[in-house]
Amino acid sequence: MSIRTMSLGTSALQVPVVAVGCMRIADMAPVEAERFIRSAMDTGLTFFDHADIYGGGRCEEVFARAAGMTPAVREAMVLQSKCGIVPGKRFDFSKAYLLDAVDGILRRLHTEYLDVLLLHRPDALVEPEEVAETFDQLAAAGKVRHFGVSNQNPRQVDLLKRFVRQPLVANQLQMGIMHTGMIDQGMHVNMPDDAAVDRDGGVLDYCRLNGITVQAWSPFQYGWFEGVFLENPKFPVLNAAIGDIAAAYGVTGTIIAVAWLLRHPAHIQVVTGTTSSARLAECRRAGDIRLTRDEWYRIYIAAGNTLP
């Protein structure tokens, strides 16, 4: 089954525009996890996003068992994972820590290599020369093919780029209809309101200028994991707008919420978090819809945003 794809950053790696986030997969029964992964693969959703802290490593273990990680299965999918967080203690981009973390990821995923490794959030004590050595060693050993970051601003990315030789192909950032700070600031330039405050250094335009794919995580959330906005009575105006547009296309609100992100010309890859095969199939269908400007802006304003 064909699906809309895109290049990941400046690499030659072609990936689905919708990535399967695996943060909650450890909570699934083995048979459910197996069915979920098979369904994703059968519908062309072959990009799976992990992190070593998801479920304390259990998500990667559950995934590998459920996928039945044979060489043929492995070659049919794109595996991405993230590392650099020691929960509740520190961020750690030291060479020793990253090398050990990657070995743990590979062991848990039953694979010899990652297609993509992201540094998970910024480390205040990062030594970019050491990161460069680490990337070189991982690449030379064939353990990681592509590299990127998550939740980093342009200056932090530039600091790494000055030393690392590998292109940074992705920056995973929170983004969705109810998390639009990267968009707001760009439209409120030189305005005295709160939306004009630059909180991320213009990271959205920076990624576009530098060929870095923005991977939008938690696309259905509002606040800091306070819940989803779809069909939430707290947001009647937004859901009315999404509902009207969904009805016009004969699809669901979930599809429109993902299509809203895909409509942005930054060529965003949307990282889902669902463990429902049915909902994942909805997300997949969003790649077939291109919202009009009027529809995109109607949803943006209905979410409580203003235009200057």
C-alpha cells in the first residue's frame, strides 16, 4: 500500500510523512503489540520512533519481540531512537554515556544499526568536540547511519554543526494545532503582544533554511501532556472548525489535525503516539489531503490564536 513519503533532511533516506511513535508500546499485551506493528507495516508506516527512556527501555524490548526482528523485517523498516537523558538526574552527551546508550538500544531492538539517532534534549554541559568523536565512532562502526537532535534551538544546532561531520537530518520538536509557538512568533514580528516573544530562536525557519526535517511530537496534545484537544469540551470553537472541515472532506477530525501539520511548507514529519491501529490508519490518510489556506488559517484562529 503506497503512502506519501519525504526525504529526511538532506539525506537520501525516504520516509513516510507519518512516523509511528512507540512511547506507549510497553503497555500493550504481546499479541496486541504484534498486531499493531504488523498493521503499521502493512499500510506503509515503516518509520518507528523510540527513545531509550521510553518505559525504561522496555518499549524497545517489547517492540523487537513483537516485530519478530528477522533480517528481512529489519530491512523493511526505519528505526529511530533517542538518547542522552538520565531521568530525574541529568542530560548526558558525553562520549562514554552515548556509546553505552547506543549499544543498549541496539541490544534491546535486536538490530545491528539504527537508521537515525537523535540527541534527546539539550545537554547544558555538552562538549561538541566529544559529540563529534562519538558520531564518527558510531558511523564508522556501522551502528548509526544518520544523526539528529530533539528540542534544540538554532544556536545549539549550530554549535554541534561546527564540529560534527555528519549532517543533522532532523530536529524533533513539540508541535500541533494547540502548540504553535514556532509559527506564532513568525507572524507577530515587531508586535508588542505575547505571541511575538521569540522562545525558540526561529527554529522552524532555521530548519527550513538548513534542510533539517522538523519531526512534530505530541501533535494532538495541549499544554504539557494535559490531554488531547480533539473532541475535548474545553475547545468547542476549535472542534467545531475541525468538524466542519472534516465533514467537507468526508474524514475524521484526527485526519484533519495531522493534515494541518502536513500542510505547512516546512515538510514536517508527524510523530504519532497512538497504540490504536485504527487511529494510526487515520493518521496515515492525512497524507492524501491538502488543506486550503482558508482551512488552515481557520483552524489556527479557532485554536485561540490571533493574527496581528
